[in-house]
Amino acid sequence: MKIKPFMGVRPPKELASEVASRPYDVLNSVEAKNEAGEKSLLHIIKPEIDFDPIADEHEQKTYDKAVENFKLWQERGWLKQDSKEMYYIYAQTMDGRTQYGLVAAANVEDYMTGKIKKHELTRKDKEDDRMIHVRIQNANLEPVFFAYPDIDEMNKLVADWIANHEPEYDFVAEDGFGHTFWKIDDDNTNNRITEIFANVPAFYVADGHHRTAAAARVGAEKREQNPNHTGNEEYNYFLAVIFPESQLKVIDYNRVVKDLNGLSESEFLAKLNESFDVVEMGTEIYHPNKLHNFAMYLGGKWYSLTAKSGTYNDNDPIGVLDVTVLSNLVFDKILNLGDLRTSKRIDFVGGIRGLGELQKRVDSGEMAVAFALFPVTMRQIIDIADTGNIMPPKTTWFEPKLRSGLVIHKLS
């Protein structure tokens, strides 16, 4: 894989926690407006919050405000560009577990040729929206989140660096997650990192499929517009944080459904018994304990559902996934939900909210039934990407999310 160090644009040490923000796509505009402090990057990545009332995020005045704010943050010294190219290390801590990523400029050509592998479909309208932000700022304001197969030398290099150098940033955000950041300002170390990654066969998009596609498309667009293109221009690269696969944890991504397709609860349970071993677990929250075991909340009770042998295909990288099993045996066969990407009868709940959120939404009467799934593994994601398959919608949830604003990559 081709990566390079870059001259990051980032906040001074004392302002990092004020400038850094949650990503654009985990907050709606109202939440962002309530959360954004004076120096928050949210004013740049969600500039509609600077209008009263909140503006349409796709209006020209909103895009203009984004450009204005990015310039202003630099003029005020809230964002400053490093004087030399370097890699950075970004560590995230959640529930006592820390993962260490390399912040690098990834190569557009590697995405275009399929060496940066994806496991989700992207929507062109969402890609186009992100492209506008990259294009108008001439910068990647938010990183994408990649995984790579573990390399002992790289793990040791990172461990040695952080043991012998003070971090640039070290703070706990309002959500309780820790963020620590080092700059690697030694040329020999940076050169070795580039050499190590030249032997890595692939990167895997963990989170940020639309941002990755948009960044690569802008790079390709700039290449076509430049008659003197050499391949070494900064626009041939985009901002990524790359983690060894062993350090990443995928958490569950669960489902709530509004109705039982005209069935009574007893009729629904009877139909489930055709494909699952159904065990009533009582009123205490039940967590799935293995692949092909599901938790279901219905009528004030939790149930364990274990798919019967022969109802799934463990030799198929898609067929082995519990989202596939649940979709085939329940959402298609019993509930007739249709395309889950467009159905108004289903909603998806990230596991970070806990299974209590599922129970709450059913108890409120908003939803009729909830299903909790056993999380997929990084190995399953890699198998799917390597075989050119695509995950069903809303399969993976990575936490913690990358903080935006710790470092920015300019395209020139």
C-alpha cells in the first residue's frame, strides 16, 4: 500500500479538546448546534448550525460559511499547519481498551484499483455531498477509518514511540472516551513506516465508506484537471487513520420493527419456532452469546432465538452473517419487510446505546418487537471484502468514532 506523511493542520496543544468534535454523521443539526463550543470543528463540518434558524445543509450559503469558518479558524490560530511532513499516532480508549492507529495520507490510486477494500454499498448522493466539502475546502477535514493485517514491526514501532515521547494531545471527551495523539517527527522513522506499508497487501474500510469514496473521487477529478499531473501531488492522497485489525472491536447493530405483519404475538412466536429454538428468558435483558443466537424483546419479555441447523450457510461469507440469517428467516419469511434500505417499518439501533434502548422503544409502543445480534468480527469483514462481497445494510458499528479536527490534510 502506498502511504505518505503529510503536513497536518491541527489545533495548538491547549485547544485540542475544544476544537476536536464528533464526526459530521453522528449528530443531526440540532444536536450539533447544542454541542458546538466556540472553537468546535462542528462550525466547519456542519456550518448550517451558524444560522438562525438552522439552514439547509445543502444551500450555497451553508457551503460558503464552511469555507469562511475554515479560513477564520486558521487566521485565529485555532488551526495551524505543521512545518514538516510527518505521520501521527492516534490512540482511542474506551472501557479500558485502547487502540492505536497511524494517521497517514492514503493513496487515491489504491482506492481506484481496489486495493483499499470496502464491504458496504455507497449512495451517490451522499458521496456527492462529501465531495463538495472536500472540493470547496481543498482539504480532507475528517479522516476515514481503515484496518490492516497486523505487522509485528509496526506494532513494536508504535509501542516504542509512545513509550519514549510525550503526546501532543491527551484528553477525555464528553462521551467518556479518551483521545491521545503523538506526532512522529523523526525522518528515519517516517521513512521506515512508508517502507513497512509498501508490503501491506490491502487496507479495509472499517468506517467512512462515503468519505473514502468522495476523497478518492476529488483526487481523481483534480488529476484529470491538471495537464501536468505527475502522481506526486498532494491531491493524490487523502486523510486516513489505519489500525491493526487485532485491536479493533466491532459492536452489535440491532433492529426494531414497528409491526408483526398482522400476526398476534402467539402466532408470531409459533412461526419463529419453525426456524429457531425459542426460549423465554423473562424480563431481564438477555444478550446473544454466540453466532446464530439472537435476543428478542416482545410483549415485555426477552427471548433467546437460536437458528436451527440447516437454516444458514456457514461456508458462505454472506450466509454466515447473523444479519443475513435474521433477514432470511424473520424479515423476509415472516414479516415481509422488503428492502431494508428503504422500508419504513424497521429501524436500526447501534449497540453503543445498549439493549435497554431496544426495550424502551418496544415498551413505549413505538415498536412491536426488537432483535439484538451477536457482533460480527473483523475477520468476517475482511473475508467479505476479500471475496468482493458486500455486507447487508447496517451490519457493523465501530466505537469509539474517530474525533474530527485533531488533524486535517490539505490537498495542496
